[in-house]
Amino acid sequence: MNVALPDEGGAPVDRDGDSRPIGVFDSGVGGLSVVRHLQQRLPQENLLYFADQAHIPYGGRTVDEITAFSTAITRFLIDRQAKAIVVACNTATAAAIDALRVGFPDMPFVGMEPALKPAAAQTQTGKIGVLATPGTFASRRYAMLVDRFAKQVEVFEDPCVGLVSRIEAGRLADGETARILDQGCHADAIGGGRHAGSGMYPLSVCLTVAKITGGYRGCHH
């Protein structure tokens, strides 16, 4: 996964003898992949996960809506003594993390962004594919990532409409899920290129893209 670290001056996480949990939230179950990585890297930490399935998907919602949802979740996690919060969602990071850092200045936030930097660095064709929500693609943060890391490569973008609902329903391996990913990956155009996927569906993306592209050698999420 690719992470956006707290801004300079953000509050540090005190791990010395602090049993308070690290809060993690996403619009659905996709953020559990982030929880898995946190458990592997920080086995001493307690984790508290919030899946906002009442409002999924975030992709088609406005910045104001996503900011309101993220603010309410942040308050929920703070009420439960979270010492740091991971925004395990590209869309919520793009729409709300700046407002969260202003609104909760004593809370360290870590966000997720599409992994354009490693994808652009490792492509062998000069092409990369990005699977993300419309909200992520329309955000200023995403535009800045493209300008900073992917100006020298051709970027193929696809929101994979319908994929989130299928993942949430557990339909990881059926034909329609494969069709959506096949279309989204632009396999014929990208060839040996790299893909930077949303945190919502890394497992499904990695497994299915491997079948679609044949020569696929990695997944950045």
C-alpha cells in the first residue's frame, strides 16, 4: 500500500506502553487489507476498525458528504480512545484528510493514496493503469500525484463501476467481476505496465489481474 504520512508538525504516536488502539476506517471491508498489514508490521498494537457500510460506496459522493462521514467516524474513534487514525480509503483521504487534520490537530492521521510513484517507476512500457473511484480521480490530491510522479508515463484510469458492490457482496471470483476488472485494466493497452489499485479491492484486483494480463508481476495498493 502507499501511504500519505502526517503533515509536518503532526502529533507523534506514542507506542511506549500505550495500550490505546490505532483507529482504522474505510467505507467498507476493503480497509481490512490495511488492518492485515498493520497487524504484521505492528503486532504490539491494538487496532479498532470501522467499516462505514451505511454509506458505501464513497466514490460517487460529494466532498462535503465524505468529510461529514469521516468527521463523525473520527469522533467515534476518539471517543474510544484511539491514539492515531488510519484513513484506509483513497477517496476519503483525497476528500477529507486535510479537513480532519485541521479539525483534530492533536490526532495523527495517516491516509492512503494510489501508488502512482512505484507504478510509474517500475513500468516497462511507459504505461500504468489506475483503478480508483470517481472521487479520487477528481481530487486535487490525485492530480498532484500525477503531476509529481507520473508526468513521463501514459496513465490509464478506470473507476471500475460496480466493482465495489460486488466485492462487498463477496462476489470475488465470478464472471462479471472479472469482466469489470478486465475492462478496467486495459490489458491490451497496458501490456507489461503496472497497476495502482484502490484499497477497496486489492485481493480481488491482484488475483484477477494476474489471470487477465498473464505477464503481470506485481500489485501496488
